[in-house]
Amino acid sequence: MRQQLFDVDVEGLIRQIHPKYRAVWEGLAPEDQRALALYFLPHRSAKDVLEPKRPRVIKWYCPFAAQCDFPSGHRYCINVFTGCAHHCEYCYAQAYEPDEAAPKSNFERLLLKDLDDLERWDVPPAPVHLSNSTDPFQPLEATAGHTRLALTEILRHRYRFTTVTILTKNPLLPVRRGYLDLFQALGTLPEDHPRHAEFAARAQPGFVIEVSLAFWREDARQHYDPGAPPLDERIEGLRALHAHGIPLVLRIDPLFPRSPLPTRPPASLADFDLPEAQTLDDLERLAALAKDLHARHVVYSPVKIVQPRGGQLSPTMQALRRVYEACARPAKPVFRGGSWRLPDAIARAHIIQPFLDICRRYDMPAKYCKHNLIETP
Ligand code: SF4
């Protein structure tokens, strides 16, 4: 039952939505437009233009991009912690997250408030993602338990969500600490859910776990993912999840340049004091693993060199930037969205296409990072 808020001019809120988000409201039924406005938009802002910043924990999926560039639509992200203990060299969250991982204060109280708001305004169901900027199963979860709490509450309010997607580099933690029942319970939409019939007809799971595994050799992992779990632990976790019927996506992401580099004259990563991150043989083995695990698809994107918030690039990332400069010559790497990238044509020819050829040989669908998110119902 929708509750009214008689002292809020909801139509006025809708008129004030920033144009970059407006497309999400267009095409919705009027009552759903009102529900989204009440949930996402500040009710008493003095600003002329409003952004969807009202939720405390269950937030607008992507606050950075305009819908015309990244049509994420109505979906949520819960960043369960701030910062991430894994300290991956290439992590884009370095641009805005603190260095040290920590639980959020008042997480439970704020989560419950957001859930109450979803209920009282009868907000239509949407996908929820954990987490964009932190690993929900980093070691902190073993003591804080915020991911377990969030998933338990999502299950209690299952009607308000469609697909629940978890992204982690640490799949063994939930396996060893008894999260599998929770994962399985989240996998099916209740019969009175408005999307139940659609999900059942498409055999669309209501819960998916995406595991990041960009490397096949432990020495490469230690260099580029220094704080993340070892590869054998990740593979053990993946196999246990698969054995329990949990739908999986393998993120072979990011993709790195490999030797010989497309430079003139030809050079290798060793010339830049970098170890080989992913040989073609590594990628082949990762694709074979994805096939073996019946992964729904794999996710990829070329590695970005992220400018950390208020800091220097690490020696590894400085070296990788020199690789990008050499590969791009006579052009330059492209600086966009806070990170350096290879020019698209070079990234496609040298990094992406050989990977896609391997995936095709393994009959493994491959989705560019973010497209997988947009396509999650
Ligand atoms: S696990 Fe994910 S969020 Fe954590 S540092 Fe690595 S890439 Fe960033």
C-alpha cells in the first residue's frame, strides 16, 4: 500500500530531476514515477536541480554517468564497506575511496531505514548489486557481517528487488562461513513477485555471484592483485559454489597488454620491468575454467590506469602507463573518467580481439564490463 506524503510536492520533485537521470523516469507509470522520486530525490532541497542522492545505503546504481552514456536505469548499489583491503593495483575505486577498509557506521540502522522507505512508497522492484567500490567478502566481512545482514534483509524484502548480484574476489569466505543457504534462498523470486512469471519463463536466476579471476599464474596475481586471495582459494570457492548450484559469472577482468607489445620496434613487458600478466595460454585456461564451471558468461574490459585520489601512481602503474604510451605512439593514451586508457583501436586489436577469439572457441559468451550490468534484469 502506497503511503502519501502530503507535505511533499512530488510532481515538483519530478520536474526538478537533473536531465542526466531523467530518462529513468520517462516511460514509467505515474505512480512509479512518484515512488522513485520519493525514494531517490531529496524532499526539501533548496537546489533547483535534483540528483538521486537521498538513499543512505541502498543507492542509485551509478551516480557518475548520464543515462545517455550509461543507461543503468532503475537499479541499486549497496557498497557494504568503505575502502577495500584487497588493494588491487588497477582498482578504479582508488580514485574516490579511502585507502583503509572499514565498516560503515550505523550500517544496520541506515539499511533498515532505506528498506522502510522502499516499502512505504511501494517502489517497484529493481536489480541490486553488491558492491561497486568494495569487496563484500573481503576479510572484514568475517567480523562485521554487513554483507550477511544486507542479504538477509534483501531476502526479507525480496519483493522490492529483482536480481541480486554479488561481485567478489573472495568466494571461499561465504562458502566456509555458511552463506550458501542464503544464496539459494535469494535465487528464486517469490510467487507474488510482479516479475516471478517472467523470471521463471526465462530461467533467469534471482541471484548471481560474479567472481573476479583475471590471472592464471600466482606470480602474476601477487604482482597485480597483491592483497586479494590466492588463485587456488578463488578456484576452490568457485568450484564449491558451482557444486551447490549457485549461478556464476567469471570476470576475466581486467585484460592486460601482453608480449610482444604492439610497439615499434616490438617490445615486451619485461622491457618495462613488468611481469607478464596474462599470456594467451593463461586466457585459454581461464576460458576453459569458465566453461567447466558452467559460467553464464565472462566479463572483460581492458585495464585502466587509475589516478589515485590525492596520490601517486604505484611503480607498477607507472610502468604500465609507459607501456600504454609506447603502444599508443605517435598518439597518446586517452585520459577519461579519471584514468588513462589505450586508444580504442589498439585496445581492440591487441587486447580484446584475441580474448574474444578464445571465448568463441570455448563457446563462452563474453560481455564487456558494464554491459553485463545493464543487461541484468
Ligand atoms: S577487490 Fe575490487 S574493490 Fe577491492 S581493490 Fe580489488 S578491484 Fe577494488
